[in-house]
Amino acid sequence: MGGCAGSRRRLLDSEGGETAPEPRPRLLDRQGALWKNAMGFWLLGLCNNFSYVVMLSAAHDILSHQRASGNQSRVDPDPAPTTRNSSSRFDCNSVSTAAVLLADILPTLVIKLLAPLGLHLLPYSPRVLVSGICSAGSFILVAFSHSVGTSLCGVVLASISSGLGEVTFLSLTAFYPRAVISWWSSGTGGAGLLGALSYLGLTQAGLSPQHTLLSMLGIPALLLASYFFLLTSPEPQDPGGEEEAETSARQPLINSEAPEAKSDSSSNLSLQERWTVFKGLLWYIVPLVLVYFAEYFINQGLFELLFFRNTSLTHAQQYRWYQMLYQAGVFVSRSSLRCCRIRFTWVLALLQCFNLAFLLVDVWLSFLPSIYLVFLIILYEGLLGGAAYVNTFHNIALETSDEHREFAMAAACISDTLGISLSGLLALPLHDFLCHLS
């Protein structure tokens, strides 16, 4: 990979064998490398999830937008729908926004299912290149599309980019101090907030969805630059201090039945070792699946149906505000690891499922009097989802040994994708059922 900080060395006292204090220039070099890696992983998290978030924010426009034909260069940023179910009180698109969710997540699911089996055999740099190219292609294809089908193909490219990038960069954290996990998570939260906010802001300002998407082509370039020019070469793990003490107090995920690792590389783990590690991960995988199932069932199954006619916001604008507020909550909680750490993520899963049940009842009965109450619930939903993500991966990093950590990170990142995929599959029939009610 790119930049090189050189290998870490320690100066030993020739008589006592004690570690001598590092010279100040060397200490400054190490601190500089730590900050470069922290910023590098933050930017990688931001850029990796950006196209994924933008496609979900644009889901309502992708399905309802009447594409301009010919040489028309500007289209209405808040278009009228092409096909609505006018007999329904929900003002539905003919196709649920869950269709965009599935196009945005199923390729990621396939990548993450296959990743623990063989993706580690591919070098990191080619994977990052493919991820950046797919991200750029997604913006271009959706921007110039004149049909829903072509737009969904662009969404698939965004999914490939995000899924491949997440598996790659989470695995890469195994070769850096554990603190980079917090920075990566914060960056992915920033992608949610900045992605949704930029799409909302640019379209609210009058820019067409097409030009809004094209303006975001600098993000894939920033991803490649962050990886190749900002990250330093990986160094041996040295958590130290508080993290080391916390790690020693934790019960390891890998039990005594696990065979000894043959090396620090996950490529040398046997199938028995992989299965043992995976079984230990289930305590964290299952609640994260539930959290993401509940929140994306809300986001792509219910957001479009939570339509308030007594506000100045149009249906499309309400949908964009929902997405932005959700992502704001995610950003705050994914950046909160240094302030708040949660060991038992099952609590977050139960609270998120309660959110789903509450909003589902409201869609059916319409008892909430104001859209601002929904705004608060959605912000809270995002806080729960982001907290579940960052604490899950932080706990896994603490409770796995160095030789198993790369595989554990790649295997655990299937959790959110599996939950999202299940929610999309169930949201489609729910949309059809509710929208055909008179």
C-alpha cells in the first residue's frame, strides 16, 4: 500500500535491558503516523459509505422522478410522481423504496458472504481500486439514467463499492491500533450525515438530482487518495494503557477448544478455527442483525408511508428530511465510543424493535399529530443504530486474539447487511398491502 512510516524500533539500554525513552523526533513521528492513520480511516469510512447513503436518500426520486429526455439539461428538483396509487391515503409510489434498498444491499450481502471464504486471498490495493471505480460509476449511471431499471443498475454499483470497501477496510483495521475502529465508525456515520444532508441541501437549493449526483464524483477520488497517500504502513499492534487493561478483563470469544493459530494471517486459519471464531461472534452478530432489520424496515418500508399532508413540506422533501435526521443520529452515536461504551448490545436491539412496532402502529392508525414527533423518533432510531454498530465492532476487536481479528472483523460485518436485506424483502409486500388499502 501507499506511504511508508518505516518499522517501529525500540532503544534498549545495553546494561539494564530496559526500554529507553524514545528521542523526541521519533516520538513526534509516531504521533504524526497515529493522526494520519486516524484521519485516513475516518476519510475511508466517509467515502466508502457515501454513495450507498446518497442512493437511499435519492430512492424516492429514483422511483418517482420523470426523467428528462433529449438535450434537456435541468429537471425539476422536486418532481411530480410518474405513477401513484391515488386511492391510497399514503400517496404511494407504484414501487416501494425498498426496491432501491434491495438493489443497494443484496450485492453487498453476496460480497460479505463470500469474503470470509476467499476474499482475503486478493491484495488490498486492487480491492480498493475496484471499490473507487464502482462508486464513481454509480453516480454517473444514475445521473444519466432515463429509466428506473438503469438507475437500479447504478445503485447496484454503489452497493458493490460499499460492500467490498467495508469488508476490506474493517479487515485492514486488524493491522493498526484498535483506536482506528472508532475513527472508521465515525467516518461511516459522517458519510450518512453528509451524504443525506448534501443531497437534501443541493436539491432544496434548486439543483437537479442529476447535477447533484454528478457534483459528488470527487468522493471516490478522495477514497483512493486516502488509502494510497494518507495511511502509513501497518505496524505491530500495541494497544497499551486503558485498552490493554480492558482487553485482559474481557472473556475471550475464542474458547479453549480452538486450535492454535499457525500465523498472524487469517489466510492460514483452518475451517475449524473459522467456525470456532464464528460461533463466538454470534453473541454480537444476532443483536446487530436485529437492530439493522428494525431500523431499515422503518427507513425503507415506513418512511414513505409516514406522510403528513398538514405541513409545508412535499412528500419528497419529507422523505429526504427523514433520511437526513436518521443519518444525523447515526453520526453522533458512531462517534461516541470514547464517551460511552456499551457491552450488552442486546438492549439496543430490543429498543430498536420497539421503535419499529411503534411506528408501524402509527402508519396503520395515524395517531401521531405532528411530523416533528416523527422527526424526534427517527433521530433516536439513528442513535440506537449507530451505537450498536460501533460498540459491536469495538467489542469484537477487544475479545479476539490478534491472529483471529482480521477474519472476525470480515465475518461480523455480515450482520448489518443481513438485517437490511431481510427488512427490504419484507418491506416490499408490506408496501403493496398498505398502498392498496382505500
